[in-house]
Amino acid sequence: MPSGDPDLPADAPIGVRDTRRLLTANEPHIHHMASLARLPGGRLVLSFSRIQGTRRLNNGVLMVARSDDDGATWTAPEAVYAKAGWDCLNMGGLMPFGDARLLLALGRLQIDPTLPGDEPCTGWHMATRASTDGGETWSPIGAELRLFPGWTELYGASNPHRLADGRHLLAVIGTTGRDVGWRAGVTFTDDLGATLSPPVLVAEHPRLGFGDMDVVRLSDGRFLAVARVFGGHPSVFAHSADEGQTWSPPRPTDFAGANIKLHRLRSGAVLCAYRDERGNRSGVACSVSEDSGEAWQRVGWLAAPGDGPPPEADGVRCGYPDIVSIDGRNLACVLHPAADASGFVDLCWLRLVDRT
């Protein structure tokens, strides 16, 4: 199986109808860290970071494209955020609050590869823009959002989640300082993301760091959260039975995943897609739980790893899967695999089928 191709068994709960590289270019480039949203009217909106060249040099530009035919064709990508000397990218990405409001959590980083740690950044900034016309035009960039003392990111690939009282819940991660004190939680909004509450923590620890958390509502009405644990430790899961106000103590899963994406299948089982933090970190794997996250079965690869160390673009690992429902049975997925032999990184588009 070539590196980057899907590899799922015939009896897996999801299957691949087809796959292709998306928005390719002839010049050296990195297209990565995508976010995907499907609006109630059917339009797909895609945001991703574009880097010219094959090195991450604080020069990323955040782009947006749209599709009105379930991803068969896309508009030419348009730049929505750029700042000289900064790496501009999704800091949570696209969050549809119905057809009337699409929120884009964006941000910028200043990366210094000489620094130690999981996120060698000397600066970071997060804000939002909103669209009321399906991603064709965007509001001015809002004020900086900082829900933690250091880094703040509305990381939750399934954001937002409507609550029984009409408010919305969003997953969020952050730090107490530069690459220290990583924790994951949820925040609440009663005005479609214009303002956000102080976080309710789901996972924190004096020595372990938590990030890349996603949340999904289960068939029984509870919320399930799954978060990355830095350092290649097993990911953790927790439940909330009171609309996100309190959470069970985090417990380990049997996989070590980053860039977590959760999706509830037709049967009620939960699919978790993630960059596999075991091995050479060059594959995007998926696991399924049929008991609300208590146990997980490894399904296969949405993007298979290579046999040896990947020919990585400088500073970019594979990952960031995002999945949306097209209809009751068909799904669309976007991710970025490891770099090809030339160091180029393209987004990978997969049409999936829910077999459950």
C-alpha cells in the first residue's frame, strides 16, 4: 500500500468510495491543517494553510474554498488571513452555527525550530471572522481571544455543539505559558460564538500535557471527549452527563492519537480519526468504539504510513483529519498525508461510506 493511501479492510464499519489529491499545484508547496464544514443548505466550505516552498518559515497563508456539488469541484482558494513574519492557519477552523453564521477561528504563530518542546513557538494569537453568506465574504477580524494565560485554540474539529438550553459548547485547548501547562476543556457561548465563557477543564495534570481534543454527542445524550496526551502517551477519554458542566476523570484509550476527530456513525458507534503517534508519525489511523468510548477497535488507515521514515516537509507532520456527513450514509473527509518524495504536501480528499 503506497504511503498516504487509505487502507481499510472490507469488513470495516467505514469504507472508501474514492480518494484524490485536492487543490494541487506545480510549484513547491505545503497545503495542510485543513478544516471542513457542511452547511445545512449543502454547501461545503474548506479552510487550510498554504505555504509556498517546502519549509515552514513563518509564511503560511490561511485560504478558503467552497463546493456546491459535494466536493466534486471547488472554487479557487481565496486568502482570508495573512501577516508578514507569521505562520497563519486554522486555530480551530470552521464552525457552522446553522446557515446564518459560519465562524472561522484563525490565528498566527511564530515558530522557532531551535526551541525545545511540542510547540516551539515564540508568539501566538487567535481571533475569529464570521460569514453570513456561506463563506463568500467575511467580517473584519475580531479582537484576540485568550481563554488561558498562554496559548488558546478552539481545537475541536466537531465544534460547535448545540445544548438543550439553546447555547453552544465548543472544545478548547490552551497553556499556562510557552509550551507548558497544556490542558483541554470546553467553553460555552449564548451568542453564536461572539463571546465565550471561561473554560471548564476536562483534562489537566501537573506533568502531562493535553491537547487536540474533540467532543461528540452520544446516542444516549451524553458527551464524549477524546484528547491527545503529549509525548506519545495513550489518548484519554471522558464523559459528561450534564451538558458539559462537569466531566468524568480522564481515562486512557488503547491508541496514541493527535489531531483528534470524532464522528458518530449511523449505528451510534463513534469513529475516532487521528495521526498515529506511535511509530514514525506518518499515518492517519482510525478506531471505532461501540460502547461510548470505553473500548476501541483499531479499524485501519485513512492515510497509510510508509515503510521507513517519511520524506517530511520541514516542520510539517501528517494529520488533521476532518469528516462531515453528506447524507445518512455518505461522508466526506479531508486530511494531509506525509510529504511526497519532492517534499510537497497536498490535501487528500476521501469519499467514505458508513457501513453500520
